[in-house]
Amino acid sequence: MENTNERVRCLIIGSGPAGFTAAIYASRANLSPVLYEGMQPGGQLTTTTEIENFPGYPEGIDGNQMMEDLRNQAKRFEADIRWGVATAADFSTKPYKVTFDGEKVIEADTVIIATGATAKYLGLPDEAKYAGMGVSACATCDGFFYRNKRVAVVGGGDTACEEAEYLSKLASKVYMIVRKNHLRASKIMQQRVLDNDKIEVLFEHETLGLFGENGVEGAKLIKRRGHSDEETVDIAIDGFFLAIGHKPNTDIFKDYIKLDEVGYILTEGTSARTNVPGVFAAGDVADPHYRQAVTAAASGCKAAIDAERYLIEIGE
């Protein structure tokens, strides 16, 4: 039977700042990249209303607008941008094969994985209701909008403590909503939080829901759930920050690509190379530390340059 798979030199999976920047660089290097946009075209930034910390936008820019600008820039250099979700991958033999939407198979000489990471949420209906209206999963992205306001951070690990610390420099008051009777964070992070006058840790509290007319105005909590002294508590807040972790979107690659214990792709040194020659990773899918648009874009550049050099080395 004739092989009807499509063959490309460079396949980019994902359309956040990492994917689109990789497409810009790969296109200019004449790699004729094909980019599949995935589940969330534009990536996580499309859930952020205003981006104020990306260089070159002194007035700030809407997240959707910025991703549209990046997309158009990639298209200007003739990147082939398509809609579709990667559903399977086979990196056991070259050319590498990635299946989209369960049916379309692309064979690629190089693959750039830029599938991002998804913030974990509590699963409350109110989180979706107030998305972009007080609910956020990134303090460094959105904290600036809560200057002199009251906010809450959910979580008890290092990330939650870091977010609370960061927010305490901007907000007038920071609550930490912690389900257990202790913090999971490292001792030094715990101490910083407990020594901070602006942060109040609410141990043994869980969130039941949020309330407010045109955005978050408060949270309804339950204290010591299941105990004889269980009670519900309302706190007045303007912002509700999730800091219970991210899940990298790497499930379909895990049989071939080395991941850390959480599922982030491990890259070699300061490069974008994975353990599979010709497969590269960029953006939040390989970044548990920074998770910023500007670092994702930079890593997309690195991945495209690494892909170009790889093709030169193998004489393609």
C-alpha cells in the first residue's frame, strides 16, 4: 500500500510564544516548518487579559492580540500553520511520526515540542466563571493588577509561598489557603511567609466557592472540614491565585522522551535538545522554573536554531 503520510523537514507542535517563535526562526532558515496549533491556539497567554511584562509593549498588550501578532509574523515568513491536536507520537525510527486528531500522520526530520503546561485548578465552577476576572494561575503575570488590594493564594508548597511573597510586595493583604495544618514548602520559604506581616496563612481551610458581581469580591471557605468544630468562613478578596502546580502536556511523548518526575521534558545543558536526536523542546513544557512568555519565546528561538544545526550535521 502506498504511504500517504506527509513528510516535512520541521514539525512544530504547539502555538504559544515558544511555538510561534520557533516557527519564525525555522521559516527564516528555510526549514519550511509546519506548525500545529493544538488544543489552545495561542497557548496559556490567551487566558490572560493584559500582558505588561513582555518587552516592546510599553502600554501593555492583550494576550490574544500578542499571540495574533506572533502568528502573523510566523505567517509572513511562510510558516504553514494548521489547526489540529497531536494525539500520538512515534520517535522509535526516522523519520519521526506524529499523529494529529487521530488520523493525519506527519513524518518529520525534526520535531519541536512546544505543547506547554496546564495549570492545575481546584475544579470549582467559579474558577471558570471568574477566569480573567480575579482568578489567575500566575502571580508574576497578573499580580501587578492587584496593587493595594486583597488577594488569596491556594497551596502550601514552594510555589505557593513564592507567589504569596511576590504578591505581598504589591497587595495590601495576602491570605494563603492551605488544606493541611502545615506548609509543604522548604523550611526557608515557610519562614519567609510566616515572618511576613502582610501574609496570613489559613491552615486547614479549603475553598468552597467564590463570589462577586463583576469579578471576584470574596471566597467562601470551609475550616477543619469533617471535624466537630467545622465552620464556613468568608474572606473579602479581589484576586484568587492558584499555586497547586502545573501539568506539562507530555503524555504522548513519555515512551520516548526523558521527563523529570513531574513530567517536564529534560533538555541537554542549555540547549533545546532532548534525548532523541532531532527532537527539541521549547517553552513551558520543558520549564518548571520560569514559565514566562519571554523565556518561552527565547527557548523557541533556541529550538529552531538547534533544529537547523542538526539538519546541517546529518546533511539534510
